[in-house]
Amino acid sequence: MLLRRHATMGSFRKFYSGDRLERSAYVVLSRIEAEGPMSIGELADAFCLDTSTLNRQTAAMLRSGLLERIPDPEGGLARKLRITPDGERRLRADRQGLVDCLGTTLGDWTREELAAFAAMLTRYNTAVERTEGRPWPRHDGSGTAEA
């Protein structure tokens, strides 16, 4: 909670003055970025949410130009959602703002302290994903958690 609060309170605003993504948009865009185009059903399964919830969230992202609907690249019947260039740009900007904010917050930590913190976050993320049975996909395809 403290990490998220730090990111959503005034600290983050010092480092990123752009049009911040809502939390749900950040999470959905991050998942689609990691996994590629996804259907509403796939997103609902990934987040263990009702399709109606994902429909509302993605409808707002479609209206704001963060996502677009495309035919299933693999020929399936369901349409998929893909990140638009603007969605990618805003996701990168939000992510960089968070990194900059954490970099300043942790600026007086030693390399050893940062490595230990990253290792503990990785271990925690892995444990949560294992407990939930829902590993987060990674660019390297390992499905293991990163900090």
C-alpha cells in the first residue's frame, strides 16, 4: 500500500506532470504490453474480474485512444484489444515517472540495499503470483515475477 500511495500522492507529481493514467488503465495496458493483444475474456481471466468490469474499463480506454479493437491475429472469433501508439507512449511516461520518483526516494540507499530491496520485492511478487495461480507474463517469457 505504501508503494502505491507514494506513487499516487504528491511525490509522483513532482517527477511527472503529464496526463497520468488511471490505475486500472495502467494495469490493463501493462498486461497487454506483456502478453500482446487480448480479448475481454482473456483479460477477465487474467485479473479474476467479471467481464462487465473489464468492459467498462476498456470502453473508457477505447474512447480515450489508449486501446483499439482488432480482429484476432490467430483467426479466432473474439476481437482483441491492442495498445495504440498513444497508449504505449503514456504507459512509458507513467512508468518512467514512477522510476524517477523511486530513484529519488531511494537515492541515498547503497547498491547492496537496493539489490536486497529488489530481491525481496521479486520474492514477494513471485509468492503472490504462485498463491493466486496467476503468474504475470514477462518479456522473457518466464512468467516469473520481477520487482
